[in-house]
Amino acid sequence: MEPPDSAYEPYKPNSPEFRAAVDALRGMRQDLFHDAFAYRPLPRLGAHARLVRPLRGRMREWATWAPHAVITAFAVLAMLIAANSAMIGAGDNFVLGLLALVPVLLTMVRPVGAFWASMAATPVAAVVGSSWDSEWPWLPGAFACHLFVLTIVAIRTRPRTAAWMWALTAVYGVVVATFFDWGHSFGTNTAQLLSFSALILLAVSVWHIRREARQEVSAQQTVTAHERSRRTLLEERTTIARELHDVVAHHMSVVAIQAEAAPYRVENPPEELERAFATIRENAVAALTELRRVLGVVRAEDYEAPDAPQPTLAELDGLLANVRNAGLSVDKTTTGAIRELPQGVELSAYRIVQEALSNTLRHAPGAGAKVEVSYVLGGLGLRIVNDPPPNPSLVKPSPGAGHGITGMRERVTMLNGEMTAARTDEGGYEVTVFLPVAAASEGEA
């Protein structure tokens, strides 16, 4: 009687155990067999490496080869151990030295291939230099060579590869000790090699994990900073769009109301004039509706349009009075012929001065500030400069997200203006802005 199909269920290919075994074998094949002798040269240290950064000139150039020099030193050490470990002929000692030297040097160009070269050199060295009282199956030179190779390859690859190399080393040692002991008096030294290598590979794996964690954190911080910058930019654009919506909506409403009232101000207006005013009103209402539909999406759900008109430079004195009450000593200078500017320019200029003075209150408490407003040919110039804080030790980092400068630049860019913001030689901060105004507006003014 045949067993039911359910009896074979644990052994089906889709069982978790089978999949885990297949994945493990696939990982071993990928790490140790696929392109095992691929050319992967060891890179030089970068200019920002901790060892290279403090050096100058030729010493800096030489320091970039430090990893290669260290590996070469380990290779020479393994060669010396191998060549002086057995009382045999000079030719055999030379062969033992080469068998220990080559795999370690090979780690600089073909790391996985160096592991296989060390595995292949181990039995050859055992045959060439073995005697009844020698260590088995790892002669001193092979022991040092394989330990160095495991360490270097683990550093150059990843923890999974190191685990597979250690496992294959254990399999080789157990097989040789079991079937090819040949009565060596000292017995097998596989346990010593596995113990030393396990400790070293564990330390290397922890180093890998910490380095990857630091890189991931650094990458995440970079992404977070980028996203924060983008979010700040979008918030500032949203604020500007809200304010412009209120400004334009006000003017369009005035146009619609005047167009509707204009025919009643003329006695017996012609029919063509009535139709023209009606068309103007219809277009103004349609434009106002479309404006509200498009720009309304940038409003927050709890946003309420201000009852009063948006501020202009005429309210700048009130702003300066408020910041003086907050403890900021500020002087205002106006040059040029004062004239009415487009409301978008007036609003942006007011907000720029407001934000610059707010930054002074946050970042330089107790310092004085100056505001210069220049009505020049072709536009409006602004200069807001503050002195250094009288007691820098009392200045604490601001909890803000960096909206101030970003918002000012957005407003200036929107009006095709120019802006600079930088520290002064005295330790203060200076913001200079030029907002162009079309010649037609100047003529109307």
C-alpha cells in the first residue's frame, strides 16, 4: 500500500526548509564559484581617507597605497613563516614560501580566487614539507597564509562570503583529519585554525555591519535633508501663492464691480458701451472664478483669507515699531523718489524685510539692524543688515527649518529679481535685494 500524498508534503520543493537550502546553495555558488577569479583590483585610499587627509605632498601620494603595503607585508610574513618552519632542503623551503606568498598577494586583484588558491596550496605544502612530527594538515606557513587570506577576503567582500569560506575550510580540515591522518604525532590543528579565524571573521563581520549601518544612516540623512529642503520650498511657494491669490482676487473683484457700475454713471450710454462693460465684467468674473479654482488648491483646509488688504511698504513703519518693541534696535533709511509700485512688488518687499528682521531677532539677539529702501530707476532696492550679536555665547541654535532665506529667494525669483545673503566682515549678516519694476509701471506712477 502506497503512503498518501500528504506523507511527502514536508519534502516537496515548495517547503520552507527546501527553499532555504536552495537559497543557501545558490548564495554559495554566487559568492565562491560564479566569477571566482574575476579581476577586482584593490582600490587606493581616497583623498578624504582618515590616513591620507592630514598628509601633504609625496607622503600623501604614498599613503594612498597603504592597503597594498599592508597586504604585501602580511604576504612576506607568511612566506618567512613557511620557509623557516621545516628542516628540509632549500628548494623545498623556497616552494613552501611561494605557496604561502602567492595566495596572500592574489587577494589584491582576485580576492575569491585567492581563497581557492590558498585551499589548493595547503595540501601541496603538506606533501612538500610534511614529516611524522609536523603539524597537520595546516603547516605553519599554510596556517598563516590561509588565516591572512580569510581575513583580507572577508574585508574585501561581505559577511556571507566569509561564512562560506569558513565553512569550506572546516569541511576540508575535517575530511583530511578523518581520512588522511597518517599517524601524525601532533594530531590535527584544524580546531585552532577554525577558532582563530572565527574570532577574526566575527570582528570583520561586525565592522561590515557597522559600516553599512553608517552608510545607510548617512544616505537617509541626505535624503531627509533633500526632502526637508523640497518641503520647505513647497511651503514657501504655497504661502506666496496664497498671498498673490488674495492680491489678484481683490483687483479682479474691483474690475468686475467698476465694470458693472460704469454704465449707470453715464446718461443714456450707447448700447455698444453697455455691451463692452458687460463683456469686461463677464471676463473679470470668469477670470476670478478660474483663479479661485486653480489657486484654491494650495490653501490649507483651515486657511482663511485676511479681512484687511495684504501689507505694503506703507505699513513698513508699523513693522519696525513692532520689532523695536520686541527689543531690536533698527534704523530705516529711504532714498529716491517714493512712488507706488505694483502690489506684488510691495507685498514681497514687505515680507522680505519682515523675514530678515525676524532672522535677526532669532540669530542675533541684542544686535542692531539697519533697513535701507531705495527707489531707483527700474525697480526697488532693499538692504537689511544686522550687527554681530553682542554676546555670541548666549545665542542658541534656532529650531526653525530654514524657511526664511528660502522664502525670500522664492519671492525674488518670482519677480525676476536678484538677491544676496551672506555674513559681513564684522560678523553680522546682510541681505540685499533688487526687485525690477517695468517701465510702464514707473510711467504710470
